[in-house]
Amino acid sequence: MGNVAIGVGRRRRRWPEVEERLTQPRRLLRQLSDVDSGRLRRLIRSGDLAPCFDAAEDDAGLNEDCPICFYFYPSLNRSKCCGKGICTECFLQLMPSKSSKVVHCPFCKTASYAVEYRGNRAKREKKLDQQKEQNTSESKKKIQSKSQIADELVQP
């Protein structure tokens, strides 16, 4: 009696141990002088940011491609605003330097861009994304064909 367990009820995500080489960016296009490498390492090891995975040029079963650099990865960070994926190295290059202002989401243009790492996406999530993309492309095709038919009807 009287003893209180501190931290009970708070569950911190437990991610598998990250190799040291995956805590350092290797493909940056511009030198990021204001990146705190210690903070970056802590964010990756705590599971708040995706590791700097080795990039693959083709989908070798990795299934997640960064829409900015077009490389494939085992998993990506997710934009908090729209849920789009982005690799850690592209995210670092988008983040503002100390002298610049707020960064907008490169996908939906929401102000105050931020990401979170959820780990590997479940097969169900990937399938839903594929279905959305397929539905979108089918809708675009229908609109194009209706537009072509309308154009043909208008022309003498």
C-alpha cells in the first residue's frame, strides 16, 4: 500500500532495434547543415520517424514508393494531414531551415507539415490504396470518354 507505479498506463511503442547505419541519411541532394544528427537518431530509434532504409530502384517486394524520389522502401513516414507516404530523407529535405518559414504539405498543401511513422502498412491498407487508385483511374477514363462523345456530338 502507498506504493505508486510511475508510468503505468502509458505505453510507448516498442519498435525493433534499428541498425546504426539506418539512423543516418545517405542520399541527401543538398547538405543539411542544421539537422541535429543526435535528435534524428533518437527520433528514428524511438519509432517517431522511419529509418533511412536502403533505397531500391524497383519494387522488389518492398511495395512502398516515395512519391518524391520514386525509390522503393519497406515502409514510409505518413503525412499527418493526408496520410501520404514519404521517405525520411525526402522529409528532411522538405523541412525548413532555421531561417525559413512554415513548410506546407507537398501533397495537399496543408500548412505546418508533419509526419508520423506507423511501421509497415498492413496488407489491408495497401489493398485499399490500390482500389482507390484503380477507382480514380477508372473515373478519369469515364470522364474522358464522355468528354470525347460530347465533343463528337457538338462538331458538325
